[in-house]
Amino acid sequence: MPGEKKHFVIIGGGPGGTACATHAARLGADVTLIEKDIVGGAAHLLDCIPSKAMIATGGAMSAMKEATAMGLAKVDVELDFDALRDRITHIEDHLEQSVSTLLASQGVRVIEGAGRLTGTHTVVAEPNDGSDPIELTADIIVLSTGSRPRVPDWAPIDGVHVLTTRDAYPPPELPDHLIVIGSGVTGVEFVHMFNSFGSKVTLVVSRNQVLPGKDPEAAAVLEQSFLDHGVKLLMGARAESIELVDEDTDAERVIVRCDDGRVAEGSHVLLAIGSIPNSEGLDLEAAGLESEWGYVTVDHNCKSNVDHIYAAGDLSGKLPLSSVATTQGRKIAQHAMGLHQGPHRHLDYDKAASAIFTDPEIADVGLAEADAFASGRKVRVTKVPFSLSAKAMINNDSRGFVKIVSDPNTGVVLGGTIVGRHAAELISVLALAVTARLTVTDLVESLFVHPALAEVLGEAAE
Ligand SMILES: Cc1cc2nc3c(=O)[nH]c(=O)nc-3n(C[C@H](O)[C@H](O)[C@H](O)COP(=O)(O)OP(=O)(O)OC[C@H]3O[C@@H](n4cnc5c(N)ncnc54)[C@H](O)[C@@H]3O)c2cc1C
């Protein structure tokens, strides 16, 4: 029954776990959350947020370097690594504190320690302070333990010269020449970040396009921007070994060898080749949970094969985004508390907006042009470049475009891609249009601010 007092035990305090905890508590549940590392989430607070903070610092540096184009006198700018480290620590601490305060305000009990299943209704928490294990009985169990960087056995990670993404916020030293392996979202963000800090960067791209699976026109704009900024692209090369040379001297070098014989040599290497789920310590078998590659198998309500056990966030093997984890957590709370029996909208992963925080930014939502054509679906595709926008000129940045995919019969907006400054903000308009099934006419007839980059959305909808 809705509002019934239930005991939730949530393992993992990232966006998935904490969103579930606060919503369940608001709906009247008694909630215990177990987190072993950082309240707010390791991937969220130690990867997602600091990466964006470092990109923002690099963006500030780039803006200053381009000061003369804005009618300013030339300014010299230099990265202060210690100040950057302090800035990141401050942001992480602040956000961790905010989440802890929110949980406390909702009456959520937080146990600092590692949790694991011992049965279908039982969990044990091993406190970080070494005190006795705490045995908990739950009506509802939510697993939201996230994921961590994938490290192949040929990568001798040392946290100094050979780095995972987690070692890089910021790294112990600024790379003179960074080799990034992996050209997905995380890899290209690192390329942009360190390039803007002044490091030389080489990107090893296993396919013939950076950002595989993304709009090829968007990827082409980014590739050109990388080349314009002196980034070396090793296209169609699959890294298969990393060698650390002169380990005992001050002048270590890394050598990355690729399967086709090409070699990249630099001072540091960073691996961005995906992630793996944090499920091995959970003892999924104790509750008879089904999983695939370590990801808990869930249905459209994020429910596992066991009726009252759910999984949220990266562990669910759906879209690995903080925004998705948060929404899953909230939906789980609603479902477990019986609210799905009223009007309820399932989470539609195909309508999740996502962004890549490069320069220019790339953001998309909904149906992609290439996917529509591949499936034979008839769509209308309209594209307008930012070079037509007065605001883009005012910003001294006319790169990129807005592309809208719509239904040719009804005009309903099905998807879109934006490449350009503030794309990550602008995509929200298209995300709303896709979710609310608005039409291109709705966009055309919206009175956007002038001058604003958003006007291009209206023009692309015409
Ligand atoms: C470099 C990088 C950049 C990213 N950028 C973005 C972005 O721009 N936008 C975006 O939306 N997403 C981004 N993401 C993805 C996003 O960070 C994750 O999708 C999100 O954090 C997943 O949330 P979660 O709750 O599943 O996991 P997490 O945030 O990792 O939280 C899981 C928590 O569970 C804890 N835990 C694990 N095992 C146990 C256990 N046995 N007991 C107790 N606690 C446990 C962990 O310590 C962790 O704190 C990025 C990820 C990376 C790696």
C-alpha cells in the first residue's frame, strides 16, 4: 500500500542510492544507506564532477588566451596546479557535505562501511572503523554500487605515469605529453582538458571516428577542433601494450604500441576504455540474483529477478550517467512504495539527454539521424549552423550546428544533436520537446530571447 512503513537498505551512496534514499524517506520509509567510500558517490564525486571542474578551468585559460579577439589586451595565463587541486577538493567536500546534510534532514541512517547481501532480505555492513559487522533486515534492498575504470592486464597502472581516469583529478604532475587511449566520451574530454592546460596530447582512436556511435558530423567538428589545437590523432589504432621506460630516472617515458605496429611515445598515458561494475563484493548469489557481466539484470522498474531487490545506476547496466542513476533511484522509491499503481511513466533511456564537455561541446537526445536511416524509418532532418547566429558572433565562436530529427507527418520532435558553445545547456530544450512530444511548430512559435544561441533551435525547427 502507498505510504506503508517499509525498511529500505541501500548499498552504495552515489546518485542512484542517495536519490532513492531521500525519496523513499519522503514517502514514509525507514531508510538505511551503506557507503564505503564517499557519500555522494565515487564515480560521481571523484570522476564526473572533478572532470567538469578541470574542464571549466581549462576553458577559463582558453578564454584568456583568446582575449585579444574580444577586444582585450593580451594576458599571460599559467596553470596553478596547487590552486586547481584545492578547487577540486573544495568542490568535492562541499557536494559531499550537501548530500550528507540532505540525507540527515530526511532521517536517513548512513553507515560508513561496505555492504553485502547475506540472503534475500538480509544485508551485512562491515563498518570502516573496524567495529562489529551490522546485520540488517530489509523489506526492500537497493543495490547501487556503481562502476570503476576498466583496466586491461597489459596496462601497468602506477597512478603517476600510467593513469586511469580516477588518477587524473588532477594527476600528480602536469603531463608534458599525454597519450590518451580511448576516444569515447571520457577519452575526448581528457584530450580537451589537458590540451587546454598546455600539454601535448596524442589520442589513440581504435575506430575511424572519434566518439563511435555519435553523430558523424558532430564527431567531425570535434576531430577538426583537435587537429586545429595540435592534438595528434592515431586513427584506426588499437593499443595493446604500454611500456614505462627509465623508471629510475627523472625522465620517464611511456611507449604505447598499437596492433598495426604504430607507436606513440609520451610522458604519461591515460586509459579511458570503459568501466566495470562494482558487484564482486556484493555476494549476488546469496540472494539468487541474476546478472550479466557483473551487471544486475533489471526490468523497466529497475527490479531484479527477486521481487523486492532493485538495482540503480551504473550497476544496472543501463545508461551510465549520473542523471539516469538519480532518476532510477527516484523511480525505485516510487515503485517500491506502491506509487506505480497510479499514473506512472517508465524511465525511457532513449530519451536521456547527454553531453560531451569538449570544445565545442556536443550534446544529443532521442533518435539519431544515422539510427533512423539504419532502421529505415522516415524522418525529417533539419540543420542550421551557429554561423548564422548573432549571439555566436558576439561570443566570437560560430562553430557547430543544431540538428533536429522530427516525424515528417506529425512534426513531433524525435531527437536532436547540438554542437557548439553551451550545447549541454541548449539540449535541455530538445530533451523537453522529445519527452513532451512537442512538435517543430511548438519550437518555431516559442519566443526565445534575442540575441541568444537558443534562437538557432527555432530556426532549425522551421
Ligand atoms: C570520468 C567520468 C566522467 C563522467 N562524467 C559524467 C557527466 O558529465 N555526466 C553524467 O551524467 N555522468 C557522468 N559520468 C558517469 C557518472 O559518474 C556515473 O554514471 C554515476 O556516478 C553513477 O552513479 P552510481 O550511483 O551508480 O555510482 P557511484 O557514483 O559510483 O556511486 C556508487 C557508490 O557505491 C559505493 N560502493 C561500492 N561498493 C560498495 C559496497 N559494497 N558497500 C558500500 N558502498 C559501496 C562506492 O563507494 C560509490 O560511492 C562520468 C563518469 C566518469 C568515470
